[in-house]
Amino acid sequence: MDVSLDDQDARNPRLDDLLRPVFVVEPPPGIQRSILAAVLMAVEPTVAAPSAATQRSAPRPIAVPISSRTISPVAYLLLGAVLLAYAGLVSWLHGVMGGPDWVSTMIRQLLVAVDLLAGQSLSTEPLALAGLLIQVAPWLLLLPLAWLLWDRDRASAGAR
Amino acid sequence: MAEPSSETIRRAQAGDQAAIAALVTEQQRYVYSIAMSLLHDPDEAADLTQDAFIRMLRALGSYRGETKLTTWLYRLVVNLGIDRLRRRGAQPIRLDEDGTDLDLPSTDPADDAPAAFERDEEAQAVRDAVARLPEAQRLALTLHYLEDLRYEDIAEVMGVPLNTVKSHIRRGKERLAVALGPALDRRSVAGGS
């Protein structure tokens, strides 16, 4: 260490006391936490296995935006209307081809579907049951779509 | 400022989250201080601190202990900071030169700095005086005040010869001693009484 510098240091302890807090800056606690969290998140899978990629620019941790899209009640109403219209169309066609009027046909189909799903099954064979369901009430094929939309809406609401 | 233990480094290299957290927590204030010294902006300094830690930890697997980890880390921060300043279009920093003589505050008691002391704004006056230092001197002094950092380490971090580091620190202190003379006198009186 340089002697003259040592001498000067010895002459200026007050200067050091005055300057040190200005040069050594503590980041605010919130910033400290966010830096630590971001670093842990960013390096978790890569520390143990460095590669050439480590020399490249490190991507900044990106906060994955949580989808805020929700399905409006209008969409549910529209979906219900589509299901109803589809069931009505099928029932009407059934009526045109010689069956009873379409409202009765639709009600009968709904009852059959309910009976198949919740009541006494006509068949214990899953494939046969599914085939029968589709044959009797083809609009039930749209139910998975309705369930998918409902589930997405529920997940989105839960994430917020 | 303690150098992380070899056990902490080894565990961090193995991906131990607790060791990584300890390493970041221990070094954060020093890395942030260097970043602030270069960028003068708390948000940018925080961003640079985060970036430096991520890069260091991603390259940690190849660290073999040839140099002190802290020296390696601080050098990374300095280089990243200078890169940012360059991208920002700022005047290039020459760490091997003293830099432009900035407005040295006068010792005239009528000037702003002593008036600030009288208004009990000593800390702000010190920050102002530090901000007026040439970059190389400010960075050298920042590293100097990171407690255990030796002049040789500072030279390695800054990538300049040892004598240049000594010159930066001596000149920087001289400037600040002049600029902060009244504050030092008051401390002397307060300490003596």
C-alpha cells in the first residue's frame, strides 16, 4: 500500500466516516426482496449446468402475465342459445321426418339424456352408452365445449 | 464485506437455492453501491444489480477460484454498467484517466455547500460533492469503501494499474476534503468537545 496514501488515510478518518455511508448504499428492502426473488427464479435450472449460453445476454426475468380474460355472462347466454337452437333444430328435423312436434321431441331427448346420465343406464358398455347418447341427443357433443369454457373462466377468476 | 466461503460457492454451483440466496443477500449492497456509483439512478442500479447476479450465477459453474469471487462479481458489474452507459449514449468512461475536472466547489463560506451544512443537510451536501467527482475517481472510492477490498482488488475490478487506483483514490479524497471542509471542521469540533 502506498505510504503517502496511508498517511493521508490516517489524517482523514473523519473524511472516511463522512463518505462511507454515501458510497456504500443499501438498496431499499423491497428492492432487495425483488432482486433476490428474480435472481432465484432466473437461475434455478441453470446454475448446476453452465453452458455457452451463460456467456450470452441473460434474459431479464419476465413476470408472466396472468390472463385476465374472463368470459362474460353474455357469452354464456349466447352459448346457451346456441345449444338450445341446435337441440331445437335437431328436434324439428326429427319432427319433419315423421315424429311428433319438435318441442315434444326435444323434451323427450332431454329426458332420455338425463336418464342415461343420472338414472338407470340402458347399457353398461361405455362406448355403447356414448353412441346411444350421441344418437339420441347429438347436441350433447357441445357439452365438452361448454365445460371447457366454464373451466377456463373459473381458472381465470381464481388467478386474479 | 466478507468473501463468500468456498462451501457457499460450491453449494451455489450445485444449484442450492439457500446458498444462492445467502450469496445474493451478502453481496447485494456492494453490487448495488457500485451500480449506483456508475448509473446514479436507483431503478437502473437495481436492474443492473439483478442482471449482474443472474449473469454471475449462470456462469458460476465455470468458476474455478482463480480470482476472488467478489472481484469477479464487481468487475462484471463495472463492465455491465459501462455497457449500459454506452448504450445510453453517455460520454465514454475512461477508468485509466482522472477524467475531466468537474466544478470543484469553492471553500468560500458563502457557497452552497457550507450553507447546506448550516441547514443541517450534510448528507445531501456530501452526495452532491461525490456526484461531482469524475467517474473513475468515484468508482475507485466506491470500491475503496467496500471495506475489505484491497487496492490490488480495485485495480483488477477496474482493469487499471495499481498506481492509477491509488491516484484516483488520493485525488478523489483531496477533492472531497476540499469540498466538505466545513463539515469536517464541524465534526472535528463536535468530536473534540
